[in-house]
Amino acid sequence: MMKQSLAALACLALVPMSVTAAQVYAPFPGTVKLHRNAAGIPNAVDILGDCGYWGAETGLMGSVSWNVTLRTTALTCGGSGTGNQNEVKHTFADGYTFRQWHFNKTSNSYDRTCDRCQIGDAGATGNAPTARAHLQRDKNGTLNTAWISPNLVDGQYVSGPLGSF
């Protein structure tokens, strides 16, 4: 009987459990600015904050691998030009990529696997006119909007969840 019980428990370990949705969080407290496509549907989220805010975090809850691309190492609070945004991204097995742009480089700006780790300070690298975190999910250049909570509105102050996928 004991062997049968142990065998049954071992089989349960092989049954896939339901997959929890990836949770997206604000990387720092700030104000929502939604990017919209031509049809008016939000396709990315900016969180506007104070330049130099210490400890901008990755936007996904859970231990995932992050690749950091630094295109500028200067403290940038007003844009450093098109194509010069610092980026952290995670690519999922299904080919979707979650990206976060515009942070300023710090000693925390390096590739690693972590759960909501610090990646830098709030900044305005790239084309960002003011400090912000730009969050988007895409696959082969096509933006995916399903993760954005329908409750998010422009001007809303956030410090927690933004949506899930």
C-alpha cells in the first residue's frame, strides 16, 4: 500500500500544474501615460516619474532572465536621442518579448535572472522627453496589448500592478 501511495505521489509531480499569468508591475511609483494605436487601443504603457528616482525595478513579477542593453551611460533626464534608450528585456519560450526602456545606468544595470530586481534609476534615455519607464510586450515587431489592465487610465497614479498575461 505504501509503495502504491508513493507511486501515486510521484505521478502527480509529473502532471503540469496550471500556469500562473505573468504579472506586470510599475517599476517605480508614477503616473500612467498610455500609448495608443491608430484605433485608440492602448499598445504600451509609460510610467512617468522623477528623474534619478533610485531603484527602478524590472516590470515582471517572478524570477526571469533579463538582458540589459546600454546605449548611453550618462545621467539623462531629457532624452538622449532616437535609438539611444537603455533597454532591459525578457524573451519567453513562445517568442514574445517583454521590454522596458529609458532607465539610467547604475551598478545594477547588468544581465541576470531575478524577481523584480533593480536595473537602474528612472531616466529619459532615447526619445523620452521626461523620466519614464516604457513597458511593452511584442512578438516579431507586433505589439501585444492583452496584458494592459482595462482599468488603467491616463493620469492615474500607480505603484503596483498594471496588468497580466
